[in-house]
Amino acid sequence: MGASQSARTEHEFQDLADRTGFSLEQIGNLNKRFRQLSKNEETLSRQDLASISALDNNPLRAQIINAFFDKRNLRQNEAGTVQVIGFEEFLMVMSHFRPAAMHITEEEREKLRREKLRFLFNMHDTDSDGTITLEEYRRAVEELLSKAGTIGQETAKAIADAAMLEVASTTRGKMEPDEFYEGITFENFLQILKTFDIETRMHVRFLNMDTATMRCGK
Amino acid sequence: MANYCSSSSMVDLWLTTAAAARQHVCFHLIPRLSGVVPESCLLIVVGLLVGGLIKVIGEEPPVLDSQLFFLCLLPPIILDAGYFLPIRPFTENVGTILVFAVIGTLWNAFFVGGLLYALCQIESVGLTSVDLLACLLFGSIVSAVDPVAVLAVFEKIHINELVHILVFGESLLNDAVTVVLYNLFEEFSKVGTVTVLDVFLGVVCFFVVSLGGVLVGAIYGILAAFTSRFTSHTRVIEPLFVFLYSYMAYLSSEMFHLSGIMALIACGVVMRPYVEANISHKSYTTIKYFLKMWSSVSETLIFIFLGVSTVAGPHAWNWTFVIVTVILCLVSRVLGVIGLTFIINKFRIVRLTKKDQFIVAYGGLRGAIAFSLGYLLSSNHQKRNLFLTAIITVIFFTVFVQGMTIRPLVELLAVKRKKESKPSINQEIHTEFLDHLLTGVEGVRGHYGHYHWKEKVNRFNKIYVKRWLIAGENFMEPELIAFYRKMELKQAIMLVESGQLPSALPSTVSMQNIQARATPRLSKKREEEIRRILRSNLQNNKQRMCSFSYSRHTLFDADEEDNVSQVHLRKMERRVSMMKGRMSHYLTVPADRESPRPGVRRVRFESNNQVFSADSVPTAHFEQPSTPRTPDAVSLEEEVPKRRNLKADGGGPRGTVSDSNQGELNYQRLARCLSDPGPNKVENYPFMS
């Protein structure tokens, strides 16, 4: 178990580091966290994530947990959800929140933007049909305002409607009275959030500290 | 009496000259020039001319009195800056800002002071009498970046938010360092010697001054917020409280030799969210415009006086000293920024690029604060005139040379500019969405980070603080909803002013394009009928409101009524088109209405019912039963009791009830926001902003 497992782990980690862009130390830390959440199992289930106390007061709790099990976020080009995820999938989802490197080309920046916005889009598009319909958007805004009491519920609909109207106006411009705007496609989504600095805002800090557990296998 | 009048008229004359100068010189006479040259430069030139004129006449031109400066001219500018400080970028970068403000200023002071002392040791300069402490004192005066100058120049170049907040934040927060260094070195140079204990005390002093200033400001800010909670009956003097408390914060902290600027900033920052939730829209507008006006006038006067003082002031020109000072200031600034950025970038996620660093370094302008501090030096201080001359030269150099060239340089280097974007509800939704998402991801990731603490502060704020400082039920309202209401309000106001819906491109998209077509659409005829009913409703309301008694305490005069009703009408029209889907539920076949709809909409509407039927809130304004009514007008009074029976009744004019409900909701929102309610108003509309 001991030595061979650690050797395998190191090799795996290197492979994962290359694929997701995390550093070895960061992967080590995340692995520690993964083991902690999954109670030392190989896979993580929804209950494990649901038991995190820090998420208790978060209005987006359910969506965040779903995002981890959404196949679209796991770089698999299919729809649907999985029941459990392994460490690799965990890393895949977390890699969406890596900060942008300092010197990246315009092209890479655009790619990063699309990736992060795709993550957000997937969170809204719950039925995976490629568009965010009015109902889905309404639900998203309602969830967002769910901690705000009754007033949140009343205005959530109005806000979602106004937002949808804004998207339709910006992306479609003129519409005949009997035309119907089906929903926000990914391209529309990109367009309305064009001035939103997502590549600089959507990130969390991943510590680089060396942890002892990475070496304890030896 | 004559003397009093004459000095008042002098002040008035100066103010008029200042305002006229700003208006004409800057905008009318030399319009093209004002695009190239920042206003501050033009105003200094005007000051020079005025000073020269006065001297030619034979009078003694007035010098910028330090007391006048620190007590009257500086506070409005700082309050304006602090009150409208963009909080989000400021708090995200507060670490960097503090490093630049504290360590950067210290570095500048010692570098310039030390090297100047070394210079003065050289025989040929002829300044061997200047000792180390005097040099250090001079260094501390001339090293601080000046908020007034920075504001004046950066206003026009529209640099990206990050760089702007870094330079601006630094200029505001370095006041504590400047105050401490200045006082310390002045004391020391009187005493003559410095011990290690003194240095240690100096450090302690710094913390006391800065944190004390912030604390004083925060206390006054909370007081102001608390007071604003109870001003709903005296809305006319709400702005006054804001100004008074802020000025008191400034004076109190200056009295205790704490940092007045930091107190003022802290006061503005602390009180703003609570005050804005409590005060009426008009008060908010008043505060905004008064602050802008005062700060504008102050800025103009400061620059003009700088010009005049240059002509007037006693000068002692020493080529070497002055030129070396200017060069040293530049060099120390550049070195300081580069060095500090190198260290800071290790801790930042969004790193500062070379271009950012350049602008931060180049934007370190000196201004009137340095001059006033120099002027404050006691007149038997050796070399005071020399110092003053050098300070003025540095100020002129930074304001003229750096101020004028920064804009072409920004364009040349293609530095990222500020993104001009309309406030977008989608962006606001996603800002808040992202906040919660990132907090959640941090929770998953394990160790507590930036978002976690921010969330904790927000929760504390919501649960404990807002309860005390915000009137009514508003404290529950999250930012998103407040934003949405503000946007609606703005659109309504723009409707009144321009007569049409504001939109960047002509768009005929309306709610019907978005709503799923589950129910048959409203016929044109129906729409017309509804419009007619609404219009006549409005006429009635107008008539009722006109018969209100006018008192000094209401600002609800005839013009406002027209505006408000117009807005109401237009909003109603918008609501009509936006709510067609909803209304069709109530307007179609009565059979539909008999069966209780299981949908969410009905439930929501029920809850609306409960809210309004409990008190006579909507009708309080309109209690005029004697007003003649047109036959098919449906008065709002009638609708209140009938709302309860909504489910049972069929079609017809009842259909408008839902609309009027929404309309009343909007109307009251507008009424509360746009006007100061009259004596008959009912307090505390639940769930209204």
C-alpha cells in the first residue's frame, strides 16, 4: 500500500496538474480536502457536500452542489448528472475558479472568459437544452433572493422579467409583436456580460502551502 | 457693520470670480485648450493672473490662509470623495492601497529628506545651515500625494477602475502618515535631538492618529445613520444632518490632532448605506448636488489661491535645491511604486502590470495640502521661504507637466480605460450571484477566505446593524432589489424628462415576446379600454391631490404632482404592456376565474391582498369623496374593499384591479421616493422602498 500508493499518487497528481493547471501543492491541499469531505472514500456524493456547514446560509446551496455533479462541467460533452464524483472530477470543477495567469494572450483570455461564463450558464440552464428560458431565469433569481423574505419573492419575478427583457432588447433589437423569444443562448449570454470582468472576478484563492500529508505516504 | 459687510462681500467676490473663472475660462473661452490642459492648470494660471493684477494695482495679494484651507476648503472635497467612494473596488484593494499610502509615503519622506540633507552638506550649495530634521520635515511635507490634485486630473482621463482607486485611495489614506510625520518632525526640530524612544512613540502615534480618526468618523457616521432613521417627518432638513455630522467628525478629530481626512472618509463610508435607505429621493439628490457644488467651488478656489499665493508669497530661490527636490520627488515615487508593487504582487491575485505601475507612479501629484502645511511652518523657522518656494515648484511641476502629459501618455501606452457601461440588471444579478457562488466554493474548498469573511460581515450587518439604523422594514431588502427599484425609478424619471423610454437602440421587444403564450393574447380593444380606465383614474387622483393643503413641510407642489402623475401614467402604460400576460388571466372567460388557479401567481396575489387590506394605506392620499367622478371611472377607493372579493367576481372592470394594484404599488413607491409626503401621509408602507 504505502510506498507504491504514494508513488502512484505523485504521478497522478503530476498528470492532473498538467491537465487542470493547478500546481502540485494546490492539488495536494485539495486532495486533503477531498478526503476530508468524502470521509476517506474514493468518491464524493451529494450528501457529503450537503453536509458542509459553511454552505448552510448560502441561497445558492443547491445549485452549487448540483454544479459539481453536472456532466457539462466535467468536460464531458453530454448532458445529465452523475451520482458520485472522484477526485479528478472534483478538480475539474474547481479548476473553473482558478485565477487568470498574469501574462496571457488575448486569445487565452477570451477562452478563459468563455469557460467561466459557460460554468455560470450551465448553472442557470437546468434542463441542459442550451437556452435559459424565462422560467429557468425566474427560478434562478428566486433562489438568489430566497433569503430575503417575502419581498424577495415578490420582486424576483419582476426582476427576472426585466432582465430577460433587457437581454432580448440587446440581442434581438426589433421584434414583431407575435415573435417569441425562446430564451438566452450561450452567445447571448456572452454578449450581455461582455463588460463583466469575469476573468478577474470569478476566482478563489488556492493555497500553495506545502502540506505534510503529501509526504506521509513515503 | 461696514467691516463685516466688506469682508463678506470680499468673500462673495472671490467666490464669484472663482465660479466665473471656472465656467468661462475653462469651457467657453478656450474650449479646445480645456481638452488638453486639465482644469487645475487653467485655474492656477487664472490665479497667477489675478495675483499679478492685484500686485500691479499695488495691493497685497491674499495668501492661501492655512486655517481657511483646512477648515473650509478641504472638508467638502474630502466628504464628496468619501461619500461617493466606490466601496467594492476600495475594499478589494484596501491592502494594496494601505501599503502604498503608509509605506510609500514613509519611503518618499525619508528618501527625499535624507538625500536633500546630503545635498545640503555640499559646500557649494550654500545651505549647510539646514539640518537633518528640517530636511526630513520638508521631505514629509512634499511627499504626500494630494487628493485634490489627483481628483482634478484623473477625473478627465477615465482610467480603469483599479488604477483609479489605487491612486485615489492612496491620496486619501496617506493623510494620517503626513500628519504624524509633520507633527513629529516639527516637534523634533524644535527640540533638536531624537531618541529611539521618540521613534517608537512616533509609530504608536501613527496608529493612534489613523485608527482614532477612523473611529471618530465611524461613530459620527453611525450617529448620522441613526438620526436619519427618525427624520421621516422632517425630510427637508435631512441633507443638513449629513453635512453637519460629517463636519463635526472632521472638527472633532482635528481638535484631538487625529487625522481629520480619515475621519471624514470613515464617516461618509459608514453612514451612506443606511442614510440612503432612510432618506427620501429628493434629499439624496440634494446631498449629491450640494456636495458636488461645494467640492467644485472649493477646488476652484484652492487652485486659484495657489496661483495668487505664488505671486504673493515670499520666495527664496535656490536653483540647486529646487531642481534637486523636483527630481528626487519623481525618482523616489517611481522607485517606491516599483519596489512596493514587486512585493505586493506576490500577494495579489490580479497583479499590477507595468502599465498600471507607471500610471500609479506618474499620477502621484502634489497639491495644495503640501503648500498649506508648508505655510503652517512657524515664520521664524529657518529656511521657511526656501521650503515654500520648493514646494510650490514641485506642485507646479506635478500639476502642469504630469497633469498635462498623463492623458496623452495613457492613450499612447494604451492603458486600460474605464468601461462605460449602462447599469444593467443582468450584470447586477450576476454580481450578486457570483458573490454567493464564490462564497460557496470557498466553503467547499475548505479554508476561510476573502468571500467568507465578507459574507460574515454582511450577515452581521443585516441581522444586527441594519435593524437599528434603517427605518421601517427596509433593512431586509437585499442589494439586488434596491438596485432594481433605483433603475425603475431612473427610467420613470427619464420618461418624464424626455418623453420616451430610454433605450440605446430602438427596440420593440416587450414582455409579450418573452412570456410563454399559454393564454390568448389581449385584444386591442381590451387594451384601449384598460388604458381609458387608467387615465380617468389618474384624472381623479390629480383632482384630489390638487385640493391638498399646501404647507411648508411638504414639497409636493403642483409641478411635482403633474410630474408624478405623468410618470404614473407612463409607468402604468408600461405596466400595461408588461403585464398583459398576467392580466389576461383575470380578463378572460369568467369560468377561469371561478376555479382557483393552483399556480404560483394566485398565491402571490393573495399575499398582496393581505398586505394591503390590513390598513387603508393606498387610500390615505385620496380621501375626497365629494369629487365628481366620470361614469366609467373606477376609483381607487372602490377597489380596496373589493380586492378581497377578487376571486369571486368575474371579468369587467375588475380586471383593472390587478393592474391598479400593481399601479398602486408603483405609485406608492414613486410617491415615497419622489416626494416628501404631506401631513396626511401614512407612515410605514410595508415592503416599499
